[in-house]
Amino acid sequence: MLRMVCTALVAALALAAVASASALASPEWYVKKKGTWSKVTTAVNVVSPGTLELNYENGSEFIHFKCEKGITEGTINSGGLGTISVFKPSLKAGGCPVIKEERGFEPCSEIETGEAINLSWATELYLEGTEKRARIKPHSGGGTPNTRWTCHGPLGKDTFTCPIETTTRITNVLSLFVEAVFDSKSTKVACNGAEKANASWKGTLDVKPTEAEKTAGVEAIKVE
């Protein structure tokens, strides 16, 4: 009887360990085809329209702007990995208006251009506690994910760079697409080569299958 009890206890502990390991496993991308969900095993092309906001403070200088209709493109892959190959902030008809701070000196009154540096970038899903998040990081030995902006202000044109090597919160929306949110946990960055972090990103990108992927049968994506 004692042997049976011990055997049952060992089996129960083993099952608990498996369940615990499964619960703590890194999240992965899933796609829905013909009404059925399955893990992503080959690259799926995605497009991510949304809003990006940058708040940059350098001593008495302040730059704060918001791109309402920016877009990124890339892929989602197996193992919770992905890529960002296109980063296009919207600059048409005031697409990235400067937000007045009414404090210090504001060198930018209008954002004129914005571009990505060191594309492509890599993404990686991970768990922080029970919260699903994604890192934006260098791709296969490439440079730091970065952005370059030019603006017009009271002293003429100015150019500055701001890395986007940070993290986002990942949420499934109505079992249709995935929302990547730059929030208070997103790592602050050091713009213009500063030694210390002096800027933060905010905003939301909606990660969706491209029209070509929809035509090929991808109905929705999610993270689990």
C-alpha cells in the first residue's frame, strides 16, 4: 500500500511539473485557417497599422509628437519569433503633429520626415509574469533598431535619432488580430546617442495578416 501511495504521489508531482512547465512556456503565434487554429510553423506576412507617439526630453529641450496612421510590415514565425521589415510613419496632412508641452525649449514645430534605421528588426514573444509581451531587437547581428527624424522649428531644421529597441504588451482582440501596445513597462530609450534613457514610446499597433495571406486562407492570428 505504501509503495502504491508513493508511486501515485510521484506520478502526481510529475504531472504537476509538466503542467507548470507548460504554463510557463514562451508564448507562440497561431493562425486560423478554415476555422481551425494551429501554431505558426512557416513565416506568415503581417501588416501593422496604428499609432506611435514619442516623448523625448533632453535637458531643457522637449520633443513630443504622435503619428496617427503609421504602418509596419513584417512576418510572424515559429517559436514566437518575427521580423519587422518596413516602418513607415505617416507624414501626410499632419500625420505626425507635434504636441506642445508649454515648457522648456521645443526645437520642433513640425515633423518633416521619419525613417527606420538598421532594418530589418527582429521580434520575440515572451512572458513577464503572466503577461504576454514582445521584444523589438536587432536581427541576426544587425544594428540597434532605430529611427531618424527631421523637423522644422524656430532655429530651422533639426535631425535626431531615437532607438525603438523596446517592448510591447501583447493582447488578442476578438480572436481576429493581435494588439501590440507600447505602455509604461516599455523600456525607455536613449535618443541622439545619449548615455542615459531620455525618451519613451507610446501607442498601439494592430498586427494583422496581409491581404495576400487572407487570400491564401489565413482568417485570423493570435498569441497563446
